[in-house]
Amino acid sequence: MLRGHRELYERTRHLFARARDITCAANDVRTWASHNQPASPLGMRKLYRPGVLLDPTGAQHARFAAATGAQIRITNLELTEAVVVDRRVAILAGDGSFTVVWIPAVVTGMSAIFDAAWQESTDLADYERDHGEVCSMAPRMLELLGSGAADGVAARSMGLSLRTYRRRVTELMTTLGATSRFQAGARARELGLL
């Protein structure tokens, strides 16, 4: 059990320095902040939830990682935030702490879960092509939702029809992994978007 990013980095940097294959699953780029170095020639796969693209810093990090050689995908599945290094070591994130596991059966299980989620995910470029508009509208939509503005007022404020505004709100909720507007607000707060 490691407490905080500093201890995680100090105790595991040697693993990452020699790694040939790294898989990473995270809800946002802050979870693995100490290991957010640019991708190297090794096999680096990062799997994120869509909310990472609503945060300008997260979106910039994901695009930079993709441009430097990492494979980046987006999934709507709930993620166990974890890193698997060379299919030998798994690091699981908790609330401010990290658990390093060397048990082969656990590492194999984590790798299998990651691989299944990877198969069901969408490449970053494809996701941004399909959902880029809602990501760019998100800050204003979240502001309007947070203020309690009626849908009609919010739609006019954004220059959208009521139907289009409601469709965009639904897309935003999906991107945040929320089933209600209240839950979307809570999730946006968790991500530091509000």
C-alpha cells in the first residue's frame, strides 16, 4: 500500500523506466499524475472515461499522449483505475492511496478486464470526431444547468433549438456517466469542471 503520488512515483518509477508494455485505465488524468510522462516507443495503452475530454487539461494530455505514440481509447464502461506494467505488476488506485500487486493470478485478471474494456472502447480520434461538439459546449451547458436555468432559456442562450439543447444535455450526461442532471452536476464537480 502506497500513500499519495509522491510515494507511488518513488517506489515504482524503476518499473516504468524498464517497462515494455503499460496499460492504464483511469477516470481522469490526475489519478496517475506521477506517471503521466510522454509515451515512449514501448506499448502504451491508456483507457479513459469520456469525462476526461470535458476537462481542457485532460483533453490536452490525452491528445499529447496520442501524438507521442500512446494508444488512447475512450470507454463508457465503469473503470477500475489501474495500471498493469509488463503484465507482471498491477497498481490499483484507491482514495489517495495505491496498492501494488505482484500476484500472477491477480495481474492476469486485471489484464483480462482491461483487454475486454479495450475491445469495447473507441479510439480517441473517432470519439472526438463523433462527440467533439458536446465536449466544446460542455462548460457553458454545465454553467446553465448549475444555475438552474430553464431548458428554453438555456437553449436560447446557447443559440440552439430546445430539442437540440435537450439532446446535447443527454449527450453530456452520457459523457459524464450520469443518469440524471443532478448526478451530472456531481460528476462534473468530481472532475473539477465546476
